[in-house]
Amino acid sequence: MNQLTYTAITEPGLDPTTAEGKPPLPPLEQVTEDRDGLRTDRNVAIPLRDGIRIYADIYRPAGVEHDLPILLAWGPYGKHNQKDMLWPSAGIEPGWMSPLTGFEAPDPAYWCRHGYAVVYTDPRGMWHSEGEGVHNGPQEAEDVYDAIEWLGAREWSNGRVGMLGVSYLAGIQYIAAAMQPQALKAISPWECFSDWYREFCYHGGIPETGFIPRASRNMRYSLTRTEDTAANVAANPLMSPYYRNRYPDLSQIEVPAYVVASWSDHGLHTRGTLEAYRQMSSAEKWLQVHGQKKWRYFYEPANVERQRVFFDHYLLDRGPGPQSWPKVQVEVLDTAERHTLRQDVPWPVPEEQAVRLHAHLASRTLGTDAPAVAESTTFDPMADALDLEHVFEDPTDLVGAMRLRLVLQADQAQDADIFVAVRKFAADGTERRFAFNALFEDGPVALGWLRASHQALDAEKSSELQPVHLHEAEEPLEPGRPRELDVEIWPTGIFFDAGEKLVVTILGRDFVYRDPDLNSPVIRHTSSRNSGTWTIHSGPGQESYLSLPLFKPAARQPEAVPHNES
């Protein structure tokens, strides 16, 4: 059986005129509007190779009829879903977006003013577009390829297409660029997962139950049928062709790429954006990593100008472009409000930066020396948590992913769902919390997950700092018998001053818990296999430890600045 073969479960679409929280759906009429210096062609039909037509709104500078570069924003949320503000807690300030701005998309008012055409599409089977809705995969890969080539051939175009956007509008760029359409000249994906199983649907093998239902519903507004994403995820609890065919081989991406990731989107986009950057073959690629709320960062005026510097160079032959930019620039957070920038940390982080901090269970500490005698501790992971702390003697930057080795036994159960939070405490004992999942400010330093029966590793891809689990089969625990488990902790960038403390919290539930709310990006895990107590072991022959990448603070770091001044 071809490992990429999978017939998706589908369902009838939801009436597009009933979409909650979105503007009313306009009728399917092809009209042209001239207003405020923009010409807007609504509901332009784009033909695909199988005869299906999808519909786009095209924004152009009024009076310009030729040589326009195109920015394509491709997403399922409705091209009519335009607002000049998102949720108040997103941190976007008045005036940063015009009323024409699509969800997680570039603002046509800004880009047309600078000589670009902006195209918003409704993909196959979404809203008024024909066909049955799909969620990534080979069909959407063909569709976005066809749309890019069609747009690049318009008489008013200069033949160059770029892509820009957040989340879905970033992930589709991975797909489009890997297909290598001739007209696609540059991409700028701002935060999207690139591994459906490990980053979107199952964290360490534990099913995600908060964002998946919301995402599934947002993909259902259709006049025909759509993929039932939630049902497909439930039907595929292990790695399968369903997940493997969502994205093409990302090493096929060769176009110039300006990739932006964040430390603040654990449970959704952080890992995948960084992995996509690593896998791209582009000779000209740049990575920027921040620790802020993702929508605020995307629309912040200084960052929009930076986007334009990138696209001006590749789509208009204008300006110096990114050639003088550091290939990798990361924020190293001190607090939620203050950070420094590092331009000397390569990505991926070299393995030689790894340091092991060994678990001393009797004292609840992590130290560079291994315990001399066997130690163990028992606790109820649903009611309590195990905290292990390390106090830094010298100023230190932690930048990158981490691996937590646990020698764990489930005392009464055949499985264990392990949740890990890495936290920072100031010298006075105050915990530092950080931006988290676009709208919140209560995130820890980093998060990790593992369902113990999924402990089998991909030996070729795993490293000292990043275990990569196969998720192809389950191997139940034997109650009362310890097993070595490696928990992947997603990447971060945090500064610890002398006297400040890193705490690893191990528990059997979400560290940050929220009631379900389908109107916000809430990450949850409520389908647990935990029962009874856990016993953690450490000592000779059964060491538990944290492997983490540590750096001396840069000798010439830029001065720490508040985020809103960076």
C-alpha cells in the first residue's frame, strides 16, 4: 500500500450564510469597485485543471494596469472575512489594520499603496468556490499550484507571485513552494505547524481536544461537502497516510523564504515553523524568532515594513532586500516585556551546546552531577505535580529544544500521559510568565508531552536535544515496572540571570487549563489515560535528566528593549 494513500472522511458543508462571528457572506456576483485608490475585482473565477472554479477577490492600485507583483493570501476563513481589529487581547493597536484586512492576511490597503496586487482566495469547496472542500494534501497542492500560475499570467501582472500570511496562510506556502510553480518567486510564512500528527493533532501521542474541533468547524462552510478534520483525526490515532500526505517534501522548497516563528505558540506552531525552516533547501532563507503574541507581531508596522523590504527585492527588483540581514535572529526573553536579540545562534542549535542536568529526587533538584545512589519518588499526577529545580550560578541563555529523560513506572496502569512545563522564577521567587497562544499571557517557558506507550524513537531523526517519536504503534507499560521515556520539549529562548531558577514541572494534565471556547485558540488535552500513581526513578543505571542547550550571553548583545519598541 502506498503510504500516502488515504481516503478522507467527509461531511456535508455548513451553510456559508450562517457562519458565526464573520461578516455576512456577499452574493456570488462578479463586480468591480473603485474606492480610496483601490480597484477591487470581486469573485473572479480561477479555473483549476479539473474544471473546478474557485473564486478570488483581487485588489490593485487604481489606474495601474500592468507590471504588478502579486501577494497571494490563501485560506479557508472566507475572503469576505475582513476586519480592522482582532480580539482585544491579541494586542493589535488601532490603525495597524485597515477594514479590508482578511484574517491572518496582508492588508490590501497597505500593499496596494506600495505597488502590489493582493489576492484573497476561497479554496476548493469553501464558501462559494466549487468542488468539495479539502484540508491540505495533494488536491490542495495541485489547486494552489494552478492558481499561482494562472495569476502570474494575468496581463496586469509582472509574472511574479509571493505569498504572505499567518497559520493556515503560512502552511499553504510550504505546500505551494514545494510544488515549485514557475511564477512563485518568494514566500514569507509566519508561524504554522508542518507536521500534522506531532504538532496539530497529537502532542506526544496525546490527542489535542481544544483547537481541533474549532479548526474542523472553520473548515466546513461549503455549498457541497468538506473533509471532516476532527473525524479523520479521531480515526487515525497513530501516524498514518492521512498525516503523511498533508504536506509534500519540504526539502523541495527552493524559493527565497523569510520565515518567522515564535516561542509563544507551544501546542500549535512553534515546532513546525522551525522545522520547516530547517528542511527548506532554499539558498536564500532567513529565520526570525520572537516571543510575543503572533498576530500583534505580524501586523506591527515595523514588521510590515520588513516584510515589504523582502518582497520589494524579489518581486519588484527594488531595494537592498534581506541580503544584509542575519540569517537567524532570535529574541531571548528575560521577562514578558523585555528581551535581547541574538544573531549568533545557528538553527538548528548545535548538539555540542547540550548540557545534562540530572534529577536528584530526594532534594527535588536538577544538577550537573549525577546522583550516586538510587532515588525514587511517588505522586498522583492528576492531583499533584513533581517540581525539579535548578538555580543558575552564572548568567545563561537557554535557546532551543530540550529532551527530558524520565525513568517512570505507572504503578497501577498500562499507560501514562506525561505533561511537562519548563518554568522560570526570579531570584525573589516570582514566577515569570510569557505570551502564549496568540491571546494569553500566562505561558511557561516551554511545554512537552508524551503518551508513554508511544516511546519508540526514530533513531535517525532523534538527537540529544530532540527525541522524535515514531507514533506508529503502542507498547503498553507493565504496571509497577519502570521504563525509560524521552519527552520532547518544544524550543524556547530564555535568559536566566545568576540566582534565577529553572523549574521542570511534571504532571498528568495540562499545565495551563482553560474551559473550552471554540472562538479562541485554546489548546487542551482532555482524553487522558492516566490512572493511579507514578513513580519516578533516578540514579546509577536508571538516570532521569534534562538535556538542554545553554549559551553564555552574547558578549555584545543589543540593549534589552520592551517588546513594543523592538
